[in-house]
Amino acid sequence: MNATDLLTNENKYNLLAGRVPLLLNRYLGQQFKNEGINLTREQWSILAILYHSDGVSQQFLAEATSRDKPSVTRLVDNLEKLGFVERRNHETDRRLNLIFLTDSGKQMQDPILNVVSETIEKAIKGLTEEQILAIRDAFQIIYKNIK
């Protein structure tokens, strides 16, 4: 592959949206399964928000995960069936449901975070801190450009 090949739009797109994100997501799901955690990467993204901000609206979850509201509703429905979250009516706005972790969801935090941490460590093995920061910075710029 020469320098010209590296600059094609197809190669740029594949770099950003192709194999690495798909493989990382697939690997994380596989690691959850290996540890007996019945969770998808998409469901994990919802739990990750709740681990930092329990009791938020579905709109907040949609914005925080860059998903549309129907997708978040489906994910919350499935997490509710798993017993990890529950919906509660807002105290003053009856139209609004807030999403809270259940005791089971809270108990799963450490095992889930351990799998995520091990997955990330395996993925970044061999990268320097400078390289990791450069990747982060590049993706932040891309995110801002298309947001």
C-alpha cells in the first residue's frame, strides 16, 4: 500500500468507522459473555452513564450516548428486563421517567467495570501514553466536526 492508497476516502472511512471500533465492540461483548455477564456493549454504554449519574431521564441518556430516543427506550427496556435498571416517575413532572440502577445493577458495577478495564488494557497494549492521547484528541476533533 503506498501513500496515495492511505489517503483515499474509503481508507479514511474504514480507519474511523471500520474494523477497529467493530472489533473492539465485538471483543467487549465476548468478554462480557465469557464472564457470565448478560450485557451488550450498547447496554453497557447506558449503565456507564448511570454509574456516574444515577436517576437521569431517557433524554439525558440519549444525548450522553449520541443515540436517538427510540434506541435508548429499547436499551432501557432490555436493561429493565435484566433487572439492572428501573423507571421511576419524576416527582413533579408526571410525563418524565427517570432511570435508576437497581440493587442488582449496582452489584454488577465492579464486575462490569473490571471486564471493560481488562478489554481496554488489552486493546491499548503497546501504545504509549502520548499515542493514546493523540488518538483521543483526534477523535474529539472528529466528534466536534460532525456533531
